[in-house]
Amino acid sequence: MITAAVRSAAERQDSILRINLRKFTRDRLAIVAAAGVVLFFAMALLAPWLAPHDPYDTDLLRRLQPPAWMEGGEWSYVLGCDSLGRDIVSRIIYGARISIFIGVVVVLLATLVGTLAGLAAGYLGGAVDGVISRIVDVLLGFPYLIFAIGLMGMMGPGLQNIILALVYKEWTISCRVVRGETLATRELEYVEAARAVGASRTHIMLREILPNIMSPLIVVATTRMATIIILEASLSFLGLGMQPPLASWGSMVADGRSFLSDAWWVGTFPGLAIFLLVLAINLASQGLRDAFDPRLRQ
Amino acid sequence: MRLGFIVERLLQLIPVLIGISLVVFLMMALTPGDPVEIMLGDQLATAEQKESLRRDMGLDLPVAERFARFVKNALGGDFGRSFFHRRPVAEVIAERLPATIELTIVAMLIALAVAIPLGVLAAVRRGSLIDKAATVISLVGVSMPGFWLGIMLILLFAVHLGWMPVSGRIDYAFEVPRITGMILFDSLVQGRYAAFLNALHHILMPAVTLGLAMAALLMRVTRTSMIEVLQQDYIVFAEAKGLSRARVLVRHALKNALIPTVTVAALETGYLLGGNTIVEMVFGWPGLARVIVEGIYSRDYPLVQAGVLVIAVIYVTVNFAADVLYTLLNPRVKL
């Protein structure tokens, strides 16, 4: 009986997801944006094959070489070179790996932790809810970047620490969403039915409630990825994130700051890459939101 | 009844504040490295001297006791001495905080000044070209990394056109006796208009950089709530009564539509306070957020700790005020 109930719930969820996805594919702007995101992901994955040069290869003869269309530029170094003569295009292509990797990993980890905590708080209630909600309240009391900066200062720079510093706060976002949705769902008939036939609490949380709150969760996760990418770039810009010589977009912009008057291209293009990726994610996730959540449609 | 609500919310604030100080305390307590060694830097000291310094700083006490001491001292405004500035941390913070507050306020004002008219226009002409343009502009604003926007503004308006100063709060030629530490305010009250204009000139680019994403967000909030309000019965009634469109919009609709805008603006102050770190670094703005980042570079932990704590407390307090105001302003919320 439980399995039948579960199966029908799963089927229904499946079809809602499918209907939503069909709606999404009808939104032309969102599709173009999603294609842009896919392109960036492909760029990150295929970096070793796409990059025209070694991103770490320094050549002082090419120091601050301008982009191809300017005097002194050449087409094999389209966007010019940085202060160590490294090819900017290749560094941007490799930089996509860091931004996207951190964006994806932080969102996945934070969503996982936040979902479990939110389910527990919303469904179990009582002391569990009390403790989790207080922790969330405290973490929400810190401005995001200040919190991350403080943590990075304590833990030191590096990939693993950036991910941790961001996840420590990020999980509260999905936790709040899941808690709210769980509270709204827990008294619905199908959950009560599962309870009545003796399903365990874990079963109800993971098999009954979770599949039905997937849509808002996916929407939040995609929107948050854009924020995470900007945060990582900001940390790297401040010198607290990825360390040189690694090609991170944020630290490339920081590098370009010193040459604003004589080599504007060093900082401009990596920043443009961040902007385009984040814009594409935001446009695509807005399309997702419109398709998935009629309540949020403007 | 209302007083009861405020007191209740104030009481809820206490555990949050304790939690925040605990997190800040742990952030630094768990930092690898011996604070005494960091504080001494290159100075030579005997083992006994180090030991006595450690005792003075209370580092020999159990963690719980150290936390209690930290909270007690912080309540009295004592955050210890800055390793780098070689004077009390509270002094450094008091000196830098006004610059950060000033920048935040101006950024917020710019954001509101851009967001409200655009949001209203987009709502009134829903679906029009203006509406679509506003949506695109707001997405662009949200997607632009602050540090890059700041650098692009410097590149264009300071380096190429030479219209704007690259950094700082005011030219050295001007002297404004300190009252609040907020130069715009101080110069205006003292009638030093040339200094005021000069400071305004300096704050413009940093504030625009900081406020743009906020403007984008607030515009969307204003648009949504305006659309909602315009569909209400009392608006239809006001129009049916024959009141002019402008009067209906401003007197009847806008007043109510702005409640969410103002609330979101206050709730997102934390975003501005965080964004300050970036903007202050890019524009060499001598504020608190920059001091925190510099404190990390120089491993000045007492300063970082106090700075993070002060900003978090400001943020929580503003949120509390926003929450209370929203509840009191909104006639639909019954207490």
C-alpha cells in the first residue's frame, strides 16, 4: 500500500516536472540564456583543448600586449596579454573551470545540507526546529561577504576553504525554503495517508514530502549559483580566494587594476566573462521560475 | 499591544546577538597560529615575557571563560588592542565606521531614487517597451560584479574622461572639523559648501557602484507591489470618483506600494554592508569594511573580530527596525 502511494506520488511529480520543463522550453530568452550557460560549462570542461596557449606560460616580451585589433596586437593573442605576458583568452577559458566548479559544488553541498536540515526542522518541529532555526537566524545576521571574508581570514585561502566558507552560510537559504514548504506540505492528505499506514518519519520526509517540493528547490538552487559565482570572484578579487598563478576571474580583474591607465584589457575581459556567465544564469533561472512557480510569476 | 510586540521582538534579538558573538569569537579562537606570536611579529621576546603576555590577553583561560570575557568586554566597548595600528581597536572602528555608514546611506538613497520612479513607470505601463527595458536593466544590474563595475567606472570617468576622482573621500585642500565623521553631513551643517560639493563628487562613483544592484532589486519589488496595489478596489474606486491619474498614483497607490520597497531596502542593508568591502577596496574609501580586509592581510585578528561583530550587530539592528516598522505601517498585519 505504501509502495503504491509512493509510486503514484512519484509519477505525479514526474509529470509536474515534465510539464514545467515543457513550459520552460517555450520561453525563448530563457532558452538562449540556458544555451549560453551550457556554452560556458563546455568551455570549462574542454579548457585544455580550447585554450590557444598555456594559461600559465609567461613571456615577458609579450608583457601587456594589447588585443588583436589594437596597434601592437596579434590575432593569436586575441584579447592581449597580462603583466606577465600570459594569454588572456586562455586564462579566461581556464578561469571558467574555477568559477563553475565552485558554483556547482557549493550549491550542491549547501542544497543537500539545507534540504535535510529544512526537512527535519519543518517536519519534526519542536526542539529540532528550535535549534535549527536559531542557527539559521544567527547565520543570517551576518552580511554574506563579511562572513565569508572573516572565515577566509581564519582558514586561509584555497579552493577547499572557499567552498567551506560559502557552504557554511549558503545552506541557510535552501533550509528556509524547504522548512517553509515542508510546513505547508506536512498536513496535506497524502502525507497524512502515509502516516496513517505507518510509514516511518524518514520515509515521509524523503519519499513523500521531498519529491513534492523539488520545483521551488531547483529554482532557488539555480538562482543561488549566480550569487555564489560573484561571491567567489569577489573573494578572489580581494586576494582571499584562489591564489596566483591559478587563473581565477576575480584575481585577474584585481591584477588588471594596477594597469588601468595603460592596459585596460587585463581587467576588463575577465570581468566581462563573470558578468556574461552570471547574466546567463540569472536569465535562465528567471525562465525556470516563471515556468515552475506560477505564484512567483510577475 | 504594539509595545508588547516590540518588546517581544527585542527579546528574540538577544539569542541572535549572543549567537553572533559566539560565531565571531569562535572564528578567531579557532584560527590556527598563536596570537601572541602574531602580535609580537618580528620582535624578540623571552618565554616568560610571552607567557605573561598570554596571561594578560586571557589566553590561558578555558574557552568558555574567554568567551564570557569577550562578551563582557565587547559590551563595554573594549575590543582589545589592534596588532597593526598599535592602539585600541574601538578607536580604529570609531574612526572608520562613519565613512562606511555614509557610503551605505548615499548608495541606498541613489538606489531608491532610481528604483522607485522606474518601478512605478514599469508597473503603470506594464508590458510596454519601458517595462521590458526596466526588466533587462535590472537583470544587468544584478549580474554585474561590483568590483568590475567599479573598475569600469574608474576607467571611463576617472582615467579617460577625467571627470571623477579615482579615490578618497575629499581633497586634501579641504578641512572639515569632525562632528559625526560623516563628511557630507559635517560640511553641510557647518556651512562649508565647497567641501560638501567636493565630498559629493568623491562619493558619487563608489555609491553608484554599491547601489546599482540594490536599485535593480528594489525596482522589481516596487514594480510588483505597484501592480498589485493598482488592482485593488480602492484604486478602482478612486479612479471612478474622477480623481486625476497622477493623484491616484501618488496619493493612493504609491503610498501603499512603497511599504514592501522600504522593508526590502532595510532588509537588504546587509547586502550593502557586505558590498562595502569591495567598493571600499576599489575606491580606496577609508571605511570599516576596508579595515577588516586589511586586518586579514596583516593578521590583525582583534580588529577583524571587532569589525565583523560591529557590522553584524548593525545589520541585525537595522533588520529589527525594518521588521517592526513594517508591522506597524502595514494595516493588514494585525497585532
